[in-house]
Amino acid sequence: MQLTLSEAERMLLEVLVQNSRYTPSVIGQVLGKSRNWVSRTIKGLVKNGVIRSYTTIVDPSQVKAARDTILFMKSNPREQDVSERVLQLDELESLDGIAGEFSLVGFFRFDSPGAFEDLLDRVDNVVAKSGTGKYNLVQILTTYKKNRFKIGPRRPTESYLSPKELELLKTMHRQKPTSEKPFPLSQEAIGKLMKPPMSQPAVSKAIEKLLIKRAIVGYSIDIDFSYIGLPAKFFVRVKVSPGTASETAQELTGMDEVWDLYRTSEDYSLFATVRTESIESFNRFLRNLYKNECVLDTQSYVSLEEWFIPVH
């Protein structure tokens, strides 16, 4: 049974979704609450499993050799552990059960040239055990929006992140809070996890540099989004008129319902993750989408189950 939250607790979660590294004092000012109330409430939300992880949102175009891909997979209903095997793949970013031709959709991220072939081998192994042998991998070309944070398309550049910067992002990527440590990692704690360790001032300077580069585009949390009134999740593939994908993507990034937006290698060249309060509000979103004359067609998938990805 889902925990019932107060209106103030829901508002606190909404603030943390927008910036999970706000201090309790800043959050208190936003909500009209005391610093102690904010700290005490966050501890309670962590203890009850509402806040499942703290996340750092990264612009993937800043990472040389980084690639993202979407996996559509058909699983056999008799094979109950297919999703469990997919969840064990380290590159997995998200996994949902969907209705339609395919039954699972997952997002994967890898940062080295040989990792894609290795992932393919492991996906083949999972699919072979599922008894269906059917899947489709869709290559992501550009990320426009992630976790509701806008990521502007960039021109090709040779100014990629250094190994130390990449390790710092990896350290900050996802953190599982505990009752003993319910808040995001401090800069001092981040520095101690680095190899070799970094001082707090060095971590602060490196993070500031990553923010200026827009390699770090924001900080958020992983929760069950029904807690903030968004229980309905959809995946929408959008087919647009030739030559209008970038223009249409910019319009989509301005729609609050769109949480993630990608350009892909498929005929339906835009792929969006959409969160709404109801089926009716999703239908309104589609009607608004079709007001853009560049939109020729859409394919929608409803998420029947959204898995929490364990923090490795």
C-alpha cells in the first residue's frame, strides 16, 4: 500500500525533483517551513522509501564515445524473471513494462566503443532465455531533455571531459540514501570516494567547471511519480515532416508533460517520455502536439509497470 503524503510533503518532493541539492534552508524558504522541518521530513521520506535515490543529470554529448540506446523487447508471460535479468545489466538506466507489440522498453547508456557489442551479446542471451527471440534496438542520436531538464543540442567538439571529470560524474551519478545518510553526498564525501581522493575545494572547483560547461545540467531524485500527482507514464514516438525534427524537438522540450526527449535513427525520429495526471490529460497533450503541422503521426505506449533501477 502506498504511503499517504501531506500536501507539504508532496511540495517538498516537487522541489527536490527540480533540484535535489538545495539546502534545507533554501527549501524551507521556498515552502515557508523551518530548516528543521525540511531535514526531519527528508529523513522520514528516505526511511519510508519514498526518496529512492539522488541523481545527477548529465549531458551525454559531453562524454566522448558515450552512446545511448533504447531496447524494445517481447517477453514470454511464462518467463517471470526476464525483467529481473534485464535489471542486472549494469548499463540499464530505466525499465518499463508496456502494452503492445513489445512488452518491455529499457534505456541503456555506455561510455566506451566496445561496450555496445558487449551489451548486444548479453541482450541476446537474455532474449534467448525469454523464449520469444524478438527485440529491437533503437539508437539515440541526440538528447534534448532528461528528467524535465532541457539539454540543448551542441555542435561537434573535441573538448570532451577529462578522465578525472568523468570519474567525478560517475561518482555523483546516482546515490542511494539511507536512514543514517539521508541527504545527497557532500563535496567532502564525494572527494573521499574519488581515486585518488580529492579535497573538498578541488571537488567544488571541478563541479563548478562542469556546471559552466553544462556537462551537469541539474540534480534530481528518483521516486514513484504518483506521489507528486503524475501516475500515468507514456512513451511517444513522433514522425515529423522531413527537415523539421530539430524544430519540432525544440517545441516539445517546452511542454511540461515531456520529461525525456530524444532524436533517434528511426523513421519516427523523436522519442518522448511523457508523464501526466491521467489518461484524459495525456489525450490533451496529444491534441496539443498535433497542433504542430510538422507532426505527421505518433505511436504511443502506456507504461504498465515502472521498475526502480538499483544503485550499483
